Amino acid sequence: MRMLSRKAGVATAMLGISALALSACGAAPEEGGAASANSDFTGCIVSDSGGFDDQSFNESSYRGLQNAKKDLGIQIKEAESKSNSDYATNLQGMMNAGCDLTVTVGFLLADGTEAAAKANPDAHFALVDATTKEPADNVKPIIYDTAQAAYLAGYVAAATSKTGKVATFGGIKLPTVTIFMDGFADGVAKYNEDKGKDVKVLGWDKKSQDGTFTGDFEKQDKGKQTTKNLIDQGADVVMPVAGPVGKGAAVAVTDAVKAGKDVKLIWVDSDGFLTAPDYKKVMLTSVIKTMDAAVEEVIKSDIEGNFDATPYVGTLENGGVDIAPFHDLESEVSEETKAEVAKLKEQIISGELKVESDASPKH
Amino acid sequence: MSAEKTAPAPAKNDLFKQITQGPGLVSVLGVIVALIVGGLLIAVTDERVATTAGYLFARPSDFFSALWEAGTSSYVALFEGSIYNSAQGFAPFLETLTVSTPLICAGLGVGLAFRAGLFNIGAQGQIIIGAAMAGYVGFAWHLPVVLHLLLVIVFGLIGGALWGGLVGLLKARTGAHEVILTIMFNYVALYLLDFLMNTQAFRRPGETNPISPILDTTAVFPALPGSRLHVGFLLAVLLTFGMGWLLKRSTLGFELRAVGHNPLAAQTAGVNVQRAMIVAMALAGALAGAAGVAQVAGTEKVLTAGIAGSLGFDAITVALLGRSTPWGTFFAGLLFGAFRAGAVNMQISTGTPIDIVLVVQSLIVLFIAAPPLIKAMFGLNPKKKKIQAAAAATQGGAQ
């Protein structure tokens, strides 16, 4: 036994070495290379404790910075925060590193960004999903009126529901989460009003501003359990607003479909059909916030010398928020509903229809 | 096979003691090995190393210089971010002290419970409750200078002590296991704070996000100008001295240690074991509460749901690394503070992911939790050597 395992070990090692050797036969690149266009501009990013792989605003902001590196040729620096105490240190580190524009993600960094902006009046900041207490000349808030897009998703959900029950739940009760749920609930209410139906929303009550939350943005099994409960209660369209926890919801929905139920999922933040392709078969639509584009845009205007501190508010009008195409489930949504959604979108853009949430950005 | 037979697994209590209070040399070696493994990981995962490995045979010098550079530059950046660099002088070291402060306090708490034979992993919850009470006093009450800060500290300590003492009480009265109790109490504390942060009493007026008002200036630790280092660090030093005195010189400390060594013998000798457990957990909680105070009234000056970060769990590592002694824990706290402070610089200037520091920290725990591993690696265990020699002899005979 011993001899055999030793031989096997040697064989494995030989295999490994030859594989390494084979892969090491490439040609050496030429020395040097042309400096890229904007290589003297340093764009930086500090995440909140969610990290750059949160499948939510940290990740999409980070993608924006990386796109800027690729498209505009800037230098980038990144700092991932592991806890709240890291924010000030990370910001200070970015200031020491000579960042021209620092993207800070989330309301937890608002105080820190404000302090750093005051101490470094020459540095520019873009604060994602939050605003500073006092407006500062060198901080540009990037915020979203997500309720507008969630409204459309709610309307579609109500229109496609066969059980007359749709559901949503959140990760933690934060304004950036509940704004999705408010919009969703209003969209369902609009459908009920227009069609004289009574589609119920499980998991969120807009009036009392209370509902179902899993407690964090990490535990996918909790998202799965919560979704299973909601499906058991009769919901056939579920919108999780909980970052990576949404994957747990996707698993529960897929399981229910396998068990013969007709259940669909609405993704948030990015087009889930593209970013979570494992679950594209159950993906009805997504409520998108295009942070990557906004971040890249802010960097671009800063390079051109056009930085300003006016908040960027993502709306249906400027494409900052939207709902994703129905992709594979195109046939599940009737032409009538599609036309109505397009009309609602127009009405929201023109201001004829107001979508309001306690959590809406005040602009 | 033979090795397993000749080295019987130690009894439960022995193992606990070996892990929590073994020789200091194992700690030092554990840190060194963890750093070396961490360095290798950094080098292997480096982007340039990967590209240069692709043409290893065409120009090997590139590969080896990239390998060396990746490994060393990260640790140089770590050093420059935590101790000294030419641009800022010793300012990074002050940052290290700041970050260490809560780690030391909470580490002392965990270590004290270890000494009394209690595997306290509830520092996280105790920090949260301590920080919540201290924070509330800090932003909701408006009191004169000195008195305000004193009350902030006292309420923080009481908060932690209550949360820890409750565990001690349940354990002493019902025999429930402290590991389970502390884990559950961590969750209760976490969700309690989550809930509180969404109430009018804790939320900043005019703010929809769960963030408290900034603490009054009378309620925060005075800081050294130009840095984040605050008087809370002195509190940590004082507490270290205090714990040393308690364990070495006081009757109570003697009782706690006696219970930790052998509760039955201690009981026979007339020690009230139940009382000792409650007191040990309450004191441990108070120390963790002090960490909460240092966070909320020192570095953060504001209360959020994430106020404790992962401090309570890092504190366990700190206590383990410090062998549950006061000064061991103090220096272990400093080391971890340096890791934390330096990791920021490392991440920004070399692009090494901050997770690598967590890997190093976890490796340290691994090596400490498996002392025979370190001993075997460095040949510290003469008995083991003999066994190996014997094993080699029998193997030679068989062939």
C-alpha cells in the first residue's frame, strides 16, 4: 500500500511538472510598451465591508473603474474594506497614494468621505448610493431613483402571476433595499387598480414599511429558506433584494420549478440573465442600476476637467435605472402587458406618473 | 500507523490547555511559518508571476525576479503601512496602536475566560452590547467633560459584563455549554443592534440609513493630534496590567486559575466554582465591552450595525497567540493590529488582496491549534524524533 501510494505520488508529480514545463514554453514579450493615454490619472475605489464580490453596488462600481482602466487607460488603485474601522484608513491610504478621483461605495463611507474631502480639497470623490451631510464641492454623489424601475417590475410581476400572489424580500432594512420593495409594491398596486384585480404582495408592506428580511447579504441558505416559505404561501414571482443572498432565492425557485410549480424570479442591480446565467431559465426580468456606466462617466468627465458636485441621479429618463429584457421568458409576458409597461415608463419619464418611496433620493 | 499508537490523544482538558496555554515558542514559530506560507501564496497568485511563468524557459530571470518581488514587496508594504515609512515617519505605527486597542481589550477578555477553563467565543456579542450602551450614552446624553466620557466607559463595561455574566450564570446554574451559549448570544446581540439601529432612538435625525448621530465631543477619547491614536490605548495598557495583577496577586485570580486547572479539585479545596464561572465570564465580558468602548468612542465616534467588525473573532486568535497571558495577549494584539494597519497599505500600493492577511491570521490559528505540527516541523519534540527513527528502522527492515 505504502509503495503503491508513493509511486502514484511520483507519477502525479511528474505529470504536474511536465504540465508546468509545457505551459512554460511561451515566448518572452518585447521589453517596454507605449504608455497609455491617461496614465497620469489615478482612479481609486474603496469598498464597504461587502467587498468587491458582493454582486451588488461594490461590484458594479468596481466594474465601472475597471472599464475606465480599459477604455480610458487610467491607473487604478483599490482598497477593500473588511470592517467599518477600515474606511478611514483606506481613504487616508488613497490620499497618500495620490488618487485624483476616489470612488467610495455606500452610506457607511459617507462620513469618512466627507472628512477626507474636507481635508483634501484638491482630491475628487464620487460617493455611490449616498449623499454627504453637507454638500461638498469635491464630492459627487451617485444615487438612484430605483423605485421607478422596480415599479415596472412590480407591474410585470402582477401581470404574469397566475396565483395572484407575488413576493419580495430584502437582505437588511436599508433605504437602498426598501426603495426596490416600495416601487415593486406600487407597481403591483397600479396593476390591481387598472385591471380591477387583487394581486397580493408578500414580504413587504409599504404602508407600515415592514416586511421580510434575511438579516444580512451573505447567507444564501437563508435566502433559499425564505423564498421557499414565500412560494409555499402561494407566491409565483419572487424578487429578492439581497445581493448574493439572491442566489439562494434562485435555487429555491429552480427547485420549485423542478417540482412542477410555475415560479419566476426577478433579479436586482444587474441583468441577472447575464450575471447569474445558471438561473436564466427562471429569470423573468431584472431591476437594473447601471452604476458601472455612471462611475465610468464621472471618471471620464473628471479627466476632461469637467468634474462637478451636482448629484448624479439615476432615473428611467437617463437610463440610470431600468428593467432588463425578458430574454428567454419573452413569451410569458403578453403583448398587452409589454405595451402597458412601455406606456408606464413613458409616463414616469414625462413626470405624469410619480413613483414615490420614503427612500427616494431628494432631488 | 505506529506513530498514532505511540502518541495517544490527550484528554480533553489537556488539549484545551495545550491549545490555549501552551509554550510561547510555538506561537512565535507559528507566526513565522504562517508568514512564509503567506508570502508563497502572494507570489504564486501574483499576476506578473503568472505571466512570466508562461515563458519561464525563454527568459527565466523574469520569472524569478517577479516571484521574489511579489513576495517581498508585499511584506515591505505591510511594514511601511504598519511601522515606519520615509514619507510619514512613525505615523503608521500610531495607526497600528489604534487598531490594536480593541483587539488587546477583547483578547484579554477571551484569554481571561480561557484561564478559568471557559471557551469564551462570545467576545463579538459582548463588544456589540458594550459598544451599543457606550454609544447611546455618548450621543443621547449631553453631559460635562470628563464625567461624560467616564460614564461612556462605565456603561460600555457594564454592557459587556452583563452579556458575558449572563452566559456564566446560565452555565453555572443549568450546566449549558458556554460555547453554544456564547455563539447564540453573539447572534442575539447582532440582531438586537440591527433592530436598535432602525429605531428612532438610535438613528441619526433626518437620516434614513441605520447610522447613529456622531458622539458628543465630551464623550470621545481625546486623540493625539494628527493621528487616530486615542487615550483608549492607555486604557488597554491599564487593563493589561490589571489582568496581570488579578491573575498573579489576587485571591480571585487564584480561584479562577484553580477552576481552570481542575474544577473538581478546586471545589474540593473550597472554591465556589459556580461563582467563579459567573465572575470569570462577567470580567471577560467587561474587557470585551472595553473593546466596544474603544471602537465607538475612540476610532469610529459613531454607532453602526457593523461596529464590532470581526473583532470578537480576531480576539480569539489574539488570545490563543498570546497564550492567554496578559502581556502575551498585549503583544499578539499589537501584531494583529500591525497586520490590519499594514494590510491597507499593502492592498493599495502592491494590489495584494487584503484577504491574504486573513489567510496568514488563519494559518497562525491552525499552527497554534495543532502544536504537534509545529513541533514536528522544527523537531522540537524529542519523543517524536525517536518514534520517527524507530519507524524508519522498521521500514528499512521490511524492505
